[in-house]
Amino acid sequence: MSSGNFIQSANETAIDFKKIVDTLECPIYITDSSGVTEYINQAYLRENPIIDAEAILGRTIDDIIKEGKYFKHAITTEVLKQKKEAMAFFVHHLLPEKMAFVSGMPVLDEENEIEHVVSILYAESFFQKLHAKFNYPIYSFDSYHDLLGKKRLPAPPPVDNLIGISKPMEELKRIMLRVARTDATILISGESGTGKEVVAENIQRLSSRAGRPFIKLNCSAIPTALIEGELFGYEKGAFTGATSSRAGFFEQANGGTIFLDEIGDLPFEAQAKLLRVLQQKEIVRLGGTKPIGLNIRIIAATNSDLDKKIAEKQFRADLFYRLSLIPIHLPPLRERASDIPILIEYFLHKFDAVYNRIIRFTPQTLKTLVDYPWPGNIRELENIIEYLYICSEENFITEEMISPLLNKNNHLSCTDSIDDELFDFCAKQMQDNKSLADIMSSVERTVLMLAVEKYKTTYLIAAALGVSQPTIVRKLQSLGIGRRRSSHDTEPVCYQG
């Protein structure tokens, strides 16, 4: 039924459809059974000033969403798919201050088939009027931003994906902007999940080497026997299986930047060769004799205590001093709690687009998240929010819903997996006269198997054992230990507003 027929059918019963709907204070959007826009009342246009009614009347919701000019989500789509009423929480992608509940209701014909879909927005102004008239205690959209000091997301910083307004973050950004102008070697330290790779990427992007190669290497992910060939390359015939020559990571990064993540896990014998590269600015491929000059910047990162490793003769002091010309330390999330609400809002908007649905936290839930110590730092925060988008069927996340997730993570530590059974296991290995290497290998396998049983993801295992997630993945693969698929690995439920 066309817009004209719809209005005509109302007029046949002596009802001035347009006058009544335009008198209502609630914004109303009406489509037919195919999602074609039939009518938009005046309240809807007032609440959404960027919308041009003439530009969308007669067009399908899908067509308008694809255009992306006026809105990216529509509750109408959900109603037509589910063939029943649907509700969602709505944040306008172009006007983030526009927050509302949206309700979509099907209008059925005599055969119970959808004839029209009526969508109603209950905007913040509606609840304010309700509160003013009846003094009714209601949820305030502003309360979501209380912990931000009534502030929205700050203006985009000169760095990408480095979110925060705390003093440590402002100081970090200041240092990054200064060192990016130089070619100085940088050592970034900080706990797992604090964003060391993000900092390295931004330094590269802000430097004169932007646009040139940026090679990332996880030092803990390369077997010791292959480390030299991977770093420096090799010539054909250098070893069995070397059927052709290959440029190493340093050579690939020439002219740009190489990022050496988990530098504390670099094998001790490889550290001396890396030191020579830093001193001489050249490499020689395995099996080769010709030096290859390097014009390269080195950024290293570690979550290890390198001072302790130096004292234990596991890391070279001279290499440490070469790498740490410019030391940058990333504080853990628990030391910059004022950034947590901003990070939460950043991830919410990010996953709104990824999963095509919207969830939000109640003020009490937000406070719980701010008070949580976040042992896994930003990575843990992001993972929990994404988990909720995938597994939660609710639009509003309450404290009761979030607490079990936090309680599980709050007990993450190495000692959780080291219990009496493991102690007895080690004792038996010693009684069987096993070598230290064999015992350590068996202990590592046992610990990882216990961790796989206890934790749902490799990120949680990494947080529990105090190593990086790539390290866990590599060790599980090398030991042939598989992670069981979680019952929570379900398809995301789509809610559109």
C-alpha cells in the first residue's frame, strides 16, 4: 500500500491521519511491509534535524542504510525479520548526543501478515518531560557520562587508537610526538595489554619514515634454531632446505622501522648478533659474506623486568643500554582509572558498527568497571565488551550480568594453576631421574593443559600466566594442545536502532 493509500484508508474512516500523527510528541516513522518509507511525522523531523523527508519518502530502509547518510540502523529491519515487536537502544552515528529507546511494532492485516511497521523513538527529551511532570525517577542518559565529568569523547588526538585524557596518557602523547621526529632507538615497557604495539605504530606514522616499511616481529614466536635466519636472512644453500635466498626482517624493514616485540624473550645467543647490528648498522645473511647496510629505526617492547633478567644473566646489559636510548613506560590501566569510561565508550561505538547492534551499561555497571583492577589491561577490557556484544541478548548490561565475568578474571594469576597436583607431578618426575629439561617441558605442558581447561580464551590464559597471547598460541601449537570451543561461541544477535 502506498503512502497515499495508507493516508486515504485512514481518511475513509473520517480520521485526519496526518493531523493526529503530526500532533504527537513522539517521533514516528512508518514503512510498508517491504520496508518502503511511507510517512515521517513532524516530531521525528525535529528530533533528527539532518533528515530530509523528501529524500527518503518512498525509499526502502535497506537503501537508506546502504547510503549511510541519514542512519546506519533501523528497527524496522528487525521487526520485518522477526515478524514481531522489537526494541533497542539507539545512538545516532552522526549525532552521538542523540540517544533514545526505539520501539518497532508490526501492523497486521486480516491474515496476520505485516502490512506496515510503525517505529517510535522515545528520546531523552521525552523522559525529561515525564520526570518534570510526574517527578518519576528514571534512567538519565547524562548519568552515563557522569564519570567523564559530563564530557563526551574528546577530539581525535594526533595519535590513532591511543585513547585517554589522564595525566600519564597526556605525558605519553607528548613524549611520542617529540621522539617521533628523531630516529632514536626506543624501548617500550609495560604489562601485557597496555598497548605497546599501538604506541610503536603511532611513532612510525608520525615520523619521517611514515609510508615506509614497518615490520613487526614477535621475538618469542620464533624458534631459537630459526631466529638468525629470520632476522638477517640467508643465501641459497646456507643450510639444508634453503633452496633460494631470502631477505630477513631487518633487510625487509630497510628504510623504515622494525618493531621487536617481546624483546626480553630473544634467545641469549641471538642478543649478541642483534647488538652488532645496532653498533655496525649492517647485517650479513646466513651463508653470505657481503655486508648489507641498514638505514633503519628500531623500536623494541617488553613486558618483562629486564633489570631482573640482566641480574639473572638472561639478558645482555650492553644490549639493554643500546635499546633503551629513549625508554617509554606504559602504565597499567588500574593506574589511570579516569581513562576507563572513555575507553569503554570508544569500544562500544567500535563494536556497534562491527556487530550491527547496540548495547550500553547502566551507571552502576560503569562504576563497577571503573573500580575493577583490570589485570589484563586494555586488551581484557576490549575482550569483555566484545564478548558481551556476541553473547549477551540484552541491550542494557547490568552489574549482575558483568560481575561473573570480572570475578573470573579477577583471580587470574600463575598460582591459580599451580596446585598440589602439579607439585606431586614434579616430585614424581624427579623420582624417575628425569633431566631438568624434560621436567621443565613436562611442567610447561601440564600448566598449559590446566590453563586450557580453566580459561575460555588464549587471551585469558596469557593474562593468567603473565605472557603475551601470541606466546600462548605458539606454545599450544608446538605442544599439540588444542583449545576446546566454548559453548559461548555463538552467532551474534543483531539489534538495530
